[in-house]
Amino acid sequence: MVVIQLQRNKFGLLLLIILVSPIPALFMDNTTSENTPEFSPIQVNIPSNGVTPFDRGPTVNMVTQDSAVIFWRTEGLTNATVRYGLNSSVLEIESNTTLDVDHLVSLIGLDIDTKYFYQAVSNGTESPIYHFFTAPADGDEFKMIIVGDNRPGTTLEQPLEWVQLAQMIAAEAPHIVIMTGDYVKEVTTNHAENIASWDRFTNISDTIGHYAPIYAVVGNHDTATKTGTMNLDYFFDAFVQYGEPSPYFSFDYAGVHFTMLMTEDQGYESRIVGDQLTWLENDLESTGSEMKVVVVHRPLYPVVHIDDSLNIMPAESDALQSLFEQHNVSLLFAGHDHLFNRITVNGLVHIITGGGGAPLYNHPVWGGGYFHYVRADMSRNHINITAIKLDGSVSHNYQLPYSGPIEIEHRIIPSGATKQVGTLPFIYFSEVPAEKYFSWDSGENQTELTGIPNANGNHTLDVYARNADNVWSHESYFFIGTGATPTAPVAGPIDPLLILGGVSIAGVVVVVGLVWFRKR
């Protein structure tokens, strides 16, 4: 979508007075606290026949410290006007007399870190009044919500859990919202069905988008690759964001650099390679932001989708982790696994947030199978990450900078699994240890991890790590070995008594033989 830059109408105030004079009572000064979202937007000037030209929106998009883009769609060709201001009197006006169906109106010259109210108008019909926040100064705190995998399981209808989560997210009054993919059941070759499916999604996502910009990555259910041909048209139509029509892009918000990646390239699913990898390297190299966030659909450290995530090519996934470490990426958000999970690897926090409404996975070892979203309160010196469940309770909290002992984690092969002897477990540390040891079955400590010992049955792996403050951490894991190779017994030293006994017996035999021979 192309953003049309409009100039302010110097007659805006006069025009507004004329337009609203029949309904002055509806435009009282807002007395709501700046931190409290409005749940009942002001409804104005709906035609008496109940027909409204609004087909989608309005939503606020691509918000910066001094600008925003308002989008809405009408059922037919209409003009476009946005009224906006610091209260619900909405005194400023941006207009576009060009008739269109998709309307993109850019608001410029806004004040930093400020709450603005806005209203879209098409052919005299007014939308409700909504509001949004401009970005704060670089390094100042802002609230971000992350959610993913809201897709239906078996029908086109969006899950009721997603409806409820969307209401909760809007009530949070976030500055921005990040979505990690899988918004619809699937994209097929049936255009009418696809339209119906995506409409059901945007009908709900717009309840968030009225108040905060949404930035989204593509999920595997959003691409139509099962039909043999990738189709991202519906995805691009659902969101207004930077970089279109590229499915990967980056942007800065309040001094934080966000890198949004595509894990669904046809033929290269679960991989970041080729032009995208080159772009990623340049993007991370060129940004001057101290804090960096990466968003993907498929995680680097999955707990369920271990055969179709970014870990499928170990050399490539290790290189990605190293690239992110090299450029001091703080957070990586992913979906794909329908659960919540966090693992910190060498200082990089990986969060899977796939509990937006899709059928849940509840892993017997790693758990996390509940509907949720993640709230991240971010500033230059502090990040407070909280997972919020559907009932509003907190299921997990983690803060950066982290102060505490090293966290030791395992992935891919869960504790308690039965595996071929020699299989190497996957062990990770939240920071590079000053010292680490591994011990199988209470044996000798080793500095390098080895595979499951060559014996069928139960084996215990103890892992020890020391941080720079000389605090030790310890975790134990349990594996069952199978397929051990039988080993031939090794001959030991011969007992001297056996040798002496053998010599004595031989001597007796010789003596008896000589006596018998002489008697003959």
C-alpha cells in the first residue's frame, strides 16, 4: 500500500465546527486518564438506515515519534478525512478528495510520546473515535505486546480465545503489538474462502489496531505453499507495515531496532538463507540501535516442532545464533509451537509465544500449553517480560539485565527419552560459563559433553556451570540408552598361585611317569 502524504487543511477548524454543530454533546472534553484505554468509542453520525461505508478499520499504523498512518477500507469509492487531536474534540483535519476504497492518510508533525484521538470520515459518515500513542523518546519506556498462532483448528471461524485475548491486549493500551504468524487456518486456491477467512481474522485484529500499530511476520499457515504456489497477497492485505511487498523488513521504535524475518520461503522453509541472510547481516551491521529485537515464526530452539523449525540445519542455526550474539540482539520472539516457552542462550533470550488461540500443545517436559500473550515493558536499561494467561494471571516473568546463576537448559531430546547409545544431548547455558563440567552416571567430571554411555538402560547426566561471580549451577537429566554394542571380555593378569599350582601338578605328573617307567 502506498502512503499518501497530505497537508493540513487550514480551514480545518471552521469545517469541523460546521460538521459537528448538530451533535455538540458528543464532543465533550475527554476526562479519561491518559493510561486508561477507552472501551466504548464514541459513535457518531451513523446513517438512519444503519448502512455504513466502513468495511475495515480505521486502524493506526507505522507510528513514530512525530507521525502515524491511518488506514481504513470502504465498501465503495469514497473520499477520506481524518480528524485528530489531543482530546475527543479532534480539531485537526487531514483530507484526501481522491475517491478510493483503501484509504491511507498520513498524520505528520505530531508531538512525541503523546496520546492522540482520531476519527475517520468517508462521504460524511464518521467512524467511532479511537486513540493511539506516539513513540516516546529513544531509550524511554514503552509497552509492547507479543502474541502469535491465533489460527483456527478445523474451521474458518477464529477461536473464541483469540477474541478474548484481543480484548485483553487492547485493554493493556500498548504502544505497539508484534504478531508471530499463523493467522488463518490455511490459504487455498479458493479466493472467496480465503477472503472470508482473512476477514474473520481482521475483524478481530482491528479491535487491537484501532489503538496500536501491529507488526507481523508470516506463518506457515499464511502462505498457500501447500497448493504448490506461494501466495502472500492476503497477508499483505491484512497488515499495513514497512517494506511491503517484502515479507521481511526492519524498523526502529523508541530507539529499539526490530528485525522481522521470513521463515516460510517456498523450498527453504525453516531456513534463513540467500538474499534474506545477506539482507539480515547488513541490517544488523548498519543499525546504530543498542537494543535489538528479532521476530520469526519458526523458533531456533523448538520444543515440539523439532523437525520443521530453524534448527533443522544445525550448522545454519548455530550460525544464526552466533550472528545474533555478535550484534548483541537482546530478544528473539517466535511462534509455531502452540505454547509458551523461554530459553536464554549465551545472553540471547528466545521466547516462543504461540498461545494466541490455535489448538494447544502441552509438552510433558517443557509444558507451556496455555493460551496467553506476552507483555514486554522496554526501556534503555531494563526489559520486563511477562506472560499473561487467558484468566489474567501471570505464568512467567523474566527481566533483563538478568542477575543470578547460570540457567542450564536442554532441548530436542527431553529428559526421560529413550535414545540410541552415543546420542549427544543438546545442552545450553544462559551465558558462557567460566567453567563447566559434565558427568555420566556419577562418574568422572569431563569438560566436554559425550553421548549416552554404551550400555542399555538408565543413565543420569549431571551438568555443572560456574558464572563470573563463582556461583555454581547444577542440573540433572535422565536418559534411557538402547542399542548398546556387546563388548568382549578383556583378559586380565594371570594369578601367580595359578601358575605355581600348574607347575606343581606338572611336576607330580612327571615324577609319577618316571616311577612307572622304572618299574617296567
